[in-house]
Amino acid sequence: MLASSQSAEVTVIIVSWNTRELTLKAIETLLENAGNVRMQVVVWDNASIDASAEAVAQRFPEIELIAHDENIGFAAANNRVAKVAKTEWLLLLNPDTETHPKAIENLLQFGKANPQAGIVGGRTVFPDGTLNPASCRKKPSPWSLICSAFGFSRLFPNSSFWNPEAIGGWNRDSVREVDIVVGCFFLLKRELWERLGGFDSKYFMYGEEADMCLRAAKLGYSPMITPEAQIMHLLGASTKLRSEKQISLMRARASLIEDHWPAALVPIGRVLMWFWIANRRLASGIQSSFLGKSEAAVEWEKIWNARKDWMKGY
């Protein structure tokens, strides 16, 4: 239930950008299904041009809305809201989500019961109820990049050995320690957020939660996932083009390698990223020579052509 900033125990932060209908549904299901939890809800709109802010204000006048006049990115927007939050807990929730019954209550109880985790998340599914594995992952490693660069992760998606970052084969149906809790459903104490200095705002879009989880691990925390807290997550609804999203993801990955790998391994990471996209570009090009140029081939060509940009990171 909604509560004042003085009596609430968790501040739910939703950062939206051009996802009006999805944002409205996210708020609706949050208010209906959060469970027995006292929460403050803050929606930060990053200068949407689809009247998202106006729609939220009209439909949900009881929640706090911040309609910013420019898109400052996911990390910076969450930092702004968290800086003035007064609650003990902070929960980041994506606008392309739908909260399932008692998801917030259960996640908060799990966080309280597992203080050693520091950061906790839940299970995510697609609209048809099938598993969306993108609620968590392992950190990038030389081996995981080799698997991605040479197609092993795609060939053996259900193998934790060949698809290590996605933790292939695990249905997110058990409590487990993970390297990274994804920012779509991301709970931690405000005290830890402040100790970590919030998100590193150079991660404009993607990678910010991975960086925070890895920094938390250096302080001795072990982020965790619980299947008892479940939401629907569409994944990347505000990013329409495959190339646009993949370029941002690759840029974030380059920064994570730079920030968290030993210096001697960073050049290897960059080379493996280059091979990854080169191989995808080559494969799509070969396919196009037989079947005609597909939309996917066009998108991979854009990603390849932008390699000098994303390899620099943020």
C-alpha cells in the first residue's frame, strides 16, 4: 500500500522513457499486487515525447511524478530520486514490467532475511508466462566472451558451461547467489546504495547495475535471487532497434571490462568483443547472400560499423 515518506519502508523508483501504456500498466499492477508492504512510489520521466508524464499524472495523482525536461539516462535518474529518498529500502522497477501477487512483499522479506546478499532480485517471465532469464547473470569473463564470440552460447543455451553469463540451464526456480541482479527488479538498502555512491552515471543505459553489483561484491556482499518474488518483464521496450540496444550493451560491456578486469586482460576482452560482432556480421552476410538481405543482417551491419564507438565504452 502507498504510504508517506515518513512511514514507508521502501521507495519504488520507476524511470520511464517513451513507454506510456507500459508504464501505466506497471504502476497499476504494482499498486494492485505489491502485497503487505508500505511503499512510496516515484516515477521519473526522462523527457518522453509520448505524453507519458501527463498520462501518469492524470491516472495516478496519488504517486510522486518527476517530469524531467531532458533524458539524463537510467543511472542518473535513479541517482536523483535515491538521493532524496528517506526509506530504509530502495526498489528499482522497470516501466515494462507487471508485478505479480505479493512480489514486492516477498522480495522485501527476502532482502531482510539475507542481509549478506546486499542486493536481491526475483524471477522474471515473459507475457506468456515462460521464463525470461534476464533477471540475473554472471559477470563477463574471458571464457564467457569466448563462448559468445564463437557462438557456443547460442549453440548450447541451456549449458552453464557453454553459456556461463546467462547461467544456462537454471530456470530461476531456486534461491541462488548470482554475480549480477538486473536493474529491472533490484532491491537494496538505502544505506548500501549511499555507501556505494549510487550508480556510476557514466553508464547512461545498461551496465550500471552490473557495475554496482560487482562493487558490492568487493565489499563482501553476495547478490541473490529468489523465485518467490516474480514479475513480468518485456525486456528493452524503450529501445526499438536491435542495433541501438546492442550498441549500448556492447559499450556497457566494454566499460565493465575496463573497470573490473585486471589491466592485463582488458585488451583480450576488447579483441574478443571485436570477434563476437565480426562473426555475427559475417554469419548474417553469408545468410543474406543466399536468402537476400534480412532485417537482422542490416542491424548487425550497423553494429559492426559502430565498433570504433562501442569499443571505447562509456
